[in-house]
Amino acid sequence: MKNIFLPCLLISSFFLQAQTDYKVVFDLTSKDTLDQRSVVRWLNEISKPNPNAKLEVVMYGQGFNFVLKDKSPYADVIAKLAENKNISFKVCDISLKNNNVDRSQLLSCVQIVPDGIYEIIRKQKEGWGYIKAVH
């Protein structure tokens, strides 16, 4: 009995630790709605069974199209996902300026970061996993 208990305890603590450390940053640079749909699917697939997972979508390049108020086919879904305090949507200010997009054109749940690439690098240094959003 002793021989089984210790390995089971170690495995259980590993899985508990893995669930509490579930942190992923998603890199979205495309305005392709198939890439956007992939991000929505991943956010739902991770957050439902892992409600404490920290998930962040960082958009730069043309990725900001995902969170445009009047153009995103996922606006309602994004607003619903953003109700979860562990899911955030961040747009690169440089990309907005380069594309003449005003902050007022974005969904209200979106945060602006000075540099999207640096935001991703910073998250990785903090131990976050990285996923490039492509279909």
C-alpha cells in the first residue's frame, strides 16, 4: 500500500500545480476570420474546464480587426469571454497608429499595450506559454 500512495500523491500534486499555472498568451497578427475563430475556440476549450487559467490575446499587425466594434464577426463572443477576469484582449498601440485606427473603434473590453511584441516577450519571461494563432 505504501508503494502506491507516494506515486499517486506526487502525480496528483503535479496535476494540481499544472492547473494553477495554466497561463497562455495568444499571438494574433492576422485579420483572417479563420485565425480569429481558432482563438475563440481555444479560449473556450481552455477556460471551461480550467476556470482559473489565465489567457491573453495579444493583437498586432492586422490582428486588431478581431476587436473592431463595427466589423468583428466575433464582437459578442469576445465581450462574453471578457467577462471572465482571467481572459484579456490587448492591442498594440503601434499597430493602431500605423493603420490609423482610433481606440474608440475597439470593443470596450480591449486594453491597449504600447508594443504587442514586447507584451508577448514579457509574458514568456513570466512563464506564460505561447501560441501563434493560425488555422
